[in-house]
Amino acid sequence: MGNDSEKKSKTRTDWDKAHKPLDRQRKEHFDSISFRPHPVMVAHDEMGAFNPSSELGYPGEYPFTRGIHPNLYRGKLWTMRQFAGFGTPEDTNARFRFLLANGQTGLSTAFDMPTLMGYDADHALSKGEVGREGVSLCTIEDMEILFREIDLTQVTVSMTINCTAPVAMAMYFALARRRGYDFAKLGGTIQNDMLKEFIAQKEWISPPAPSVKLSCDIIEYCSQFAPRFHGISISGYHIREAGATAAQELAFTLADGLAYVQHCVERGMPVDSFAPRLSFFFDVHNDFFEEVAKFRAARRMWARFMKERFDAKEIKSMQLRTHAQTAGVSLTAQQPTNNVARVALQALAAVLGGVQSLHTNSMDETLSLPTEQAVKVALRTQQIIAEETGVADVVDPLGGSYYVEQLTSQIESEALSYIEKIDALGGMLSAVEQGYPQKELAEASYEFQKRVDNDLYRIVGVNSYKDVGDEDGIPTHSVDLEVENRQRARVVDFKKARDQKAVASSLEAVRNACQNNENVMPALIDAVDNGITVGEVSDIFREVFGVYRDPGLL
């Protein structure tokens, strides 16, 4: 009856007193990868003003903290969408069909650097880069080959491309038109997020203002003619990969989204006409619960912004839909098979966070483009989580956890503080032009690297549990140098065979659309169908909108 072990603490303070000292710990500080101290535990009396009714609610109901669908994965599993692309369109088409044959449920397209920067394979600046880190796309013929024997009305397609997104999107629609598809039956996503390019990834042609205008041209066109296609994927992934903390990734991504919504509204688009097809793209890093909480906070914040700031009426306008990708920056060249474990845990966090679509990195991606075997293991990782763990059977199983709910609110509060600063600077476009988010990323990246260098953050195989002697290698993928020669020759031949009068007329139509501040998509779709290339359209962007140079603010 009097045994001390049977006594129970009534409050957190009682527990602290009863179990002092708590100094028998394996290290002095327990911090997240975003520098946030991990608590020993969280008790019910530490939840403060947390109101489960307004902050948490139920799945499928505002503010969607617990998910945008009432039955989440019990109704439909997330889309398993492995990022793929290398070499020629034939090479990538073969990889697409390999992945679909192994159970992938959506396609995701990686483009090479010349395509991403607006140069054809026959341009001098493309030399040495054609097909190296993604597929080379120059012409409508390339787009036809890329999706050969794939029914675009039966599979959703994602395209990771930004400053040349209008051209890629035009080629996709032109291909669909050639095949006789109804645009309303096309599903998928194009990244098309230029703001994060200026913040983090640094792939651009023109200055921020006209670049945002072109992004919103695609949003507007898709909302009118391809209502199942997401005209933008507002991307925090690259912001996180550039060194952002979880709160910075969340804040800058949502601030980007607010900027696009504001631009579309100012050009006369009713918010509920396009907001339901906005999509997001987040990183999934190593700190497990921080990532789960980030996704939950993102949904709650976006719902409130859309309802309170933009007076959205449609429920779908308030729902944040997101793709996620495991953290490429977390992969290590040392002991690369360890990356399988990292990716599995990150993928599990994404699923528990309630994402709609997921890419799992391959173990070899820090060394090369993925081999077929490596990408198959990455896909199987998702399938094991879906089929064998049971986590997809319960909606938001971590909902109500004191720690998860407190962490969700903390990340939300930190992100809101950043957004208030961005609003004070005049919005995200102005903040980018002033270099604010770029500086924040640089400082966070520097702080993290200091912690790694000082062994305050441990990375297995890098600064802890290092191998002694030679490490076991793994097979890697390589792109034959002859690929560039073949693709260059094909582009040259394609340009020679075109109807030159139609080419000249199409180029003029695109130039006029740009100069007259029209939506460029209708003219672009006709132009690429007439043989205009990625590089030729990009040259018009350079001519009309100018070329952006990094101001070197950091």
C-alpha cells in the first residue's frame, strides 16, 4: 500500500520533482535537425490553450490538421511516383514502363540541365550536359517518344521543370491533342514554381516578376481547360535541400503559395476557380516527428489562409494537397546501403503525415542516377509500408499525441512568424527581390554544417560509426556519352525538316503574346505543334522579359 512505485504524479511539475535528477542522459543536448530542443516528454497539462475541437478536429474536415480525406489511405493509397529521367526520350520511356510494370502508380519526369535552363541539345552551352541528370526534351517529337505506349488518360504524370515549364506543358497538351485526348481527362502536376527557384534551386531565365506571370499563365490555362491537372507544385523541397529548417521550409513554401494566389486573384481569377488544383511539394527529412508535425501544420495553416485571407468558399480550395520526396540531402556516399534505412523511415513519416503522393529516393542517388535495381528497392519500400505495416489502415494514428500536437503548434507558430516578416516586406515576390529568404537559408545551412563538423549532429558513416579501410561499393548507373551525339543530331535533323513558314509565324505569335501580356499557353501549344523548340521559346523569353542575373546578395 505504501510502496513509492505505486504513487502517480498528477502534474508535470510533480513528475519532475519525483524523478529528479534527470541528469543520467547519454548526451548534453537533444535537439532536432532544425535546432529545436527535444523535450523529455510532454504531459497533458503542458498543452496550454490547445483546443482539440478547433485545432485538431476530424479527418476530412476544416482545418484539415488530421488530413484532407475522411478515410485517407483506407479509400486509396497515396500515389507512388518515382522520379525518373535520363538520356534520350527512348531511355526514359523504357524506365517509365519498367516502373509501371513493377507497380508504380504515377509517373514523375526529370529533365536534364539544358532543358531546365532553356537550351536545345545542339546549343554550345549544352555540351557535356545532354541527358546527364535527366531526360533531354527539345521538341514535340521528343515528347511523343517520352510517353510512347503510355495512355495519358490512365496515368497521372508529374513534370519537374520550372523556367521552361510553359514549353513542356505546351508540348504535353499538343501531344494530347494529337492523340485525340480530352484535356479534361488529363491528370498530373507540373512543378512550375519560379519563386523557389530564386530562393533555392537557381534555375531561371527571366527576372522574378515576369517569371511569376508565366507560372500563373499555366495555372489559369489548366483551371480553364484541364481541370484535373495541377498547374503548379509549390515546392518546399528544394528550399529544405538548400539548408532550411522545417519551419523555414513550411513558411517560405506557404508564402510562395500565397504570392501565386494573390497574383491570380489580381489578374481577375475568382479564387475558387483555381485554388482547388494548387498542389504542394515538401521534403521529408530525418527528424521523424518534426516531419509528421510539419505536414499537419501545413494543412491547418493553408486552410486558414485560404478561408480568412482570400475568402475561399469551396472546401477544396482550403485543402492542401501535397507530394513529398525523401531528403536527397540526407543520403550519404559513405556506406550507401544505409540510405535504404534512412529512406524507409522518412517515407514512414510522410505517410503518417498524410501525404497524397510520394517519391522514395534510391540508395545510390548521391553517387549517380538510380540503377533499375536501386529504384526497384525504393519503390518496394513504399509498397512494404503500404501493404505490411498497417499504418495505412488508420487515419492520422498519431493524432492526439501530446508531443505531436504540441510540436505541430510550435512549428505553425514559428512559420507564422516568418510569414509575418514576409508580409511586412511586401509579400514573397518583394522578399525574394530583397534577398530575405535566401539569407535565412544560408544562415541555417551554415549553422547545421557547424553542428555536423563539431559532432553535435551525428551522421552514421560520416562522423560516427565510420568504416575502417575500404568500403563496399555498389553498382552505379552511367549515361553513355554517345547519347548526347544522338540527341544533338536528332534536333538538327528535326529543325531542318520543319515547315519554315509555320515556324516563323509561330515564333511571332509567341513573341506577340509575351509583349502584349497575354496568356502565352494558347500560342505556345500551337507553336510547339508546328515544331518550335524549347530553346527557341526560351530565346523569346530572354528577348522580351530580359535575363536575370543573381545579384549576389549573400
